[in-house]
Amino acid sequence: MAHPNQVISTPTTDTPFLQIRRIVKKFDDVFAVDEVSLDVRQGEIFALLGSSGCGKSTLLRMLAGFEVPTSGQILLAGQDIVGLAPYERPINMMFQSYALFPHLTVWDNIAFGLRRDHMPKAEMQERVAQMLDLVQLKPYAKRKPHQLSGGQQQRVALARSLAKRPKLLLLDEPLGALDAKLRQQTQLELVRIIEQVGVTCVMVTHDQEEAMTMATRIGVMSEGKILQIGQPADIYETPNCRFVADFIGSVNLFKGHVEVDEPDHVVIATAECKHYVSHGITGTAGMDVHVAVRPEKMSIQTTPVLDSERESLAEVGYNMAQGVIEDLAYLGSLTTYHVKLDGGTVVKVTHTNAARHSAAQLTWGDRVTVWWCGSDVVVLTR
Ligand SMILES: Nc1ncnc2c1ncn2[C@@H]1O[C@H](COP(=O)(O)OP(=O)(O)O)[C@@H](O)[C@H]1O
Ligand SMILES: [Mg+2]
């Protein structure tokens, strides 16, 4: 058998490094993964994001070779790898529970796979030293896992995963075992290491902040399907459906229909107000749609909105509604207001507390105007 690193030829730059083609995994009558297709470029950190049970791990396990697809293709550098056993693939997977060997030192944990491959001793020593350097754990080489912090253990696991120089690194909820503060630090640390090594990476997470922080692109999954693929900002600013809009961050959704459909603008009528949208949409007059506006894109004030404050005069009378502050949450850096609009809908408005007393004058029971810009409205047709 060829050495794993020789199985795969060097990819050309224009073909995606990893190509997943209509991959399906069925358990009994459940489609855990349902016709997923996606491309990952060399050097990318691609995040599969979705809630528990949506099929993320199953997809990752098929890439690793621990699960056989029901149908579909997985091409790595142009070669179909579906028929290859896990150890024949130039791929390494790091699990949520790092599964470090408790009785082995950090050094031996990192060297484990190299030893199993009978790597010559001198080469192995050099490789482990490189890995210790990479994850900045040189002084800890002789320690056992239980003598390390959670973040350090996580870095040992990463070093072990990278020691054999895989071409594709798979991370399943890599920071799941760490507490919130440490997670944030470690996210950036992980990105630094992955980029330094230049390894292509597919990671799985249910944490949208983690995906946004770490990934070059994100695939949002639900019920075995990928709903949208894009850079973090694309997915946040222009979600393609209600599920994605709601799953990533917080959003206000208004149900309505298209009243005016022009190439450069549309008007959507909803129970709360008329929305002027300063771009065309793929839709037709009369069509049922949802309007999505992010809480931080909304302004809130007790005084009327001046025409001169609007993005354009075309928006005067649109994109605004009156209501009463029903609840507010002061979070230090920002305040979230829950405003019950006169039509009955409750919207969330966040206000950044850039100046210390900027929002101090607003409180419970205040009657306010909430308004937003036509360029910040996203129209969702599904
Ligand atoms: N070995 C298995 N046998 C049967 N059903 C499975 C198996 N593995 C996963 N599933 C099911 O497939 C679906 C997706 O699971 P999984 O990929 O683990 O989701 P996620 O990682 O997104 O939480 C779930 O409904 C799960 O119960
Ligand atoms: Mg999982």
C-alpha cells in the first residue's frame, strides 16, 4: 500500500481541494445528510454550522472515512476517496473529547501516530519538537495531560492531529470542552496555528460566534441539508432564508407581501408598516415574503424622525413604527430594547453605548419611534 501522503497528487490551484458531490447518509429511514454538495479551497477554514442533530458530525465522519456514504462522491485533490479506509486518507480528525492518552507525556502523545508509522527516531524527534513549538508547549513536553489546563490539552490534541502533516484537518466541536472565556482566546490561537501550517480545515460547530470568528466560509446546515454557504459577513448581512436569518444572530422578522416591485426598489406591506427596500428583489407583486431587519440596524428615539435623517427622501413615511418600551436589558457595551409596536409585534432594538450617557434617557414605558434604512432591509422569499 502507498504511503497516505503519496495517494493524493498535488492539486492544481483552480480546482477546489475538497469537492463534496451530492453526498447522502441514510440511517434506517432518516436522512442524516441529504444531498450535500460543497467545495473547499486549499488553505481554507470551512465551518459547518448548525444545531444539534442536523448532520454535521455525520458529514465530517464521512470525510474521515469512519462512515460510508449511502451515495455521492468525495473528491480530494480530484481523486474520489470514498473507497479509501480512514488510515489511507491524508486526513486527520480531532474530536471534541481530545482523547489524549492519560498515561503518556505530552511528547509521547504527539509522537503516538509517528511511532505507529515507524518514523525514524531522529525525524520523529525533530517533528515533535516542531509541533511543540507550533503550539507553544515546549516547556510542558514531559508533563502528563492531567497536569495541563484545558486549553493546553486542546493544543496537545491539535499538535497530535497535525504531527503526520495531514492535507485535510477535521475538527469536530474543537473547543466544546472549554469554558466561554478560554474558548474565545483559543479560537484565535487555533486559527493562527492552522494558518501557519497552511492545512485545509473543515470544522463543525453549533456555536455561530465560533464559526464567525474562525472560518473563512460557513455552511449553515439544517436537517441534513446546507441552506447557505458564504463568508461570515455574507451570511449575516444577506441571509437567504428565514432559518439562516434567525439562526445567525438576532433578527426582527415581519410577515407581509410585495406591494410595489420595481427594478431598483420594492415596497413590502406588513401589519406594522410599509417597508421601502432600496434594491430590487427576485419576486413579483403580491408575493408573500418576510422582511428581516437586524436589531442593531434599528434606531430608537422619543422624538419624531426628521426627513433629513433618512437615507433618501423616498423613505420618508416608510421603515418606521411607533411603540412602547416594554423591556430593556443593559449589557454594558450595549442596551437591548424590546419595543411593543402599536400593531402588537415586539421588536428588538440594540443601541451601542459608545458614550456613557448615550441611552440613559430611554426607559420602560417610554413611547418611541423605531426606524431603519431601506438599504438595511433584507427581503426573504423562503
Ligand atoms: N450511527 C448512527 N445510527 C443512527 N442514527 C445516527 C447515527 N449517527 C447519527 N445518527 C442520526 O443522524 C442525525 C445527525 O446526527 P449528527 O451528524 O451526529 O448531528 P450533529 O453532529 O449535527 O449534532 C441525528 O438524527 C442522529 O440521531
Ligand atoms: Mg456532532
